[in-house]
Amino acid sequence: MVLYEQVIYKVLNFMTTLNKWKTLNSQLVLNNKWCRVKQDTVKLSNGTIIDDYFINIRPDIALVFPVTKNKEVIFVRQYRHGVEEILLELPAGSFDADREDSLSAARRELEEETGYISEKLIQLPALYDNPVKDTNKIYLFLALDATPIGKQNFDITEDIEIELIPLIEIKERIFTGEICVSGSVSALFLGLDYLSQLDYNQK
């Protein structure tokens, strides 16, 4: 039986005078396997109409902060063509929310990218990826006691190196800029905060 805990964060609803934009028209202008874009005509709260507001329709992402029994964090190093850099990241991948829940996607991505499996996944807060232009969320998970007993299964675009970094070195790697992908940095700080409440480093 797979055990997992969920951290519940309360979201407070604050009073605001802000209004949402009104969508007057929306049309799909690019419908590709790798990229879907819609063009919206919107009316702003001040009455201004913009007829060329482009939005990327993106699938949700499951991202995992995996820690081994030896208190090492499992990272993937891979090339990212958008910035033309080889980057150090946490394992993550997109999923179809109509076919798979975020927890199942997180477990699958962890095994496919790293070959590690965890029986204890803890859900952290979900974040919007880029709410200005993208539709998706990133679902963050902390995976404890991860063990290398799974099987890697890369996508066609993936060429991955696995790197284990001691938990106590994570903040230093972030502040030196070695770990610089926003989703990974967010997950690491949220996960480290959760672990600090458990006195995890003392166990």
C-alpha cells in the first residue's frame, strides 16, 4: 500500500476592488503536438480592448523533490533548448489532468526520469507556472526515502544525467546560481521548510 501525506494550506480570500478582464472572443491560432496557442480579444477593467492577447495552452506539470534514505536529493541534468543551456533540475513532467491525477503523474515522472521510487509522497502547494501567458499549474511533491528500484523511460527529447546532492548543500547551490529553474527552486524551498518542521536533518 502506498502511503502519502498531504499538506493543506489555507488560502485567505481578501477583499479587493480589482475586476477580471472580459473575454470578448477567443480563437485557436496554433494547434501543434508541442504547442497550442489561442488569441483572445479582451476588454480590460478600464474599458480598453486588446484584440491580440496570445495565451499558451499548456498541460499541468508534476514536479518532485525526491530525497533518498541517505538524505541526498535526486536531480536531473539536461539540455533546455529554450535557453540553450544544460541545467540542473528536479524531475518533472507534464500530464493530462483528464486522464491522470497529479500524484500518479508525480510518481510516474520520478521513476521514468530517475529510476527511483518513493512510497511516501507529500503534496506541497500547487503553483501557477506563468499566469501572464500560460494556463497551467505546477503540482509540487516531496518524495521521501526514494530508492533506485524502478526503470527509467525517457521521452524522445530527453537526455538525462542523474546527480545526487546532499540535502544540506541545497541552499548553497541555489544561492550560487547552479540551481536556477524557478519551479525547482520553489519546490526546494517549500520542501525544505516542511522538512525543517519535522527536524528531518536530525533524524
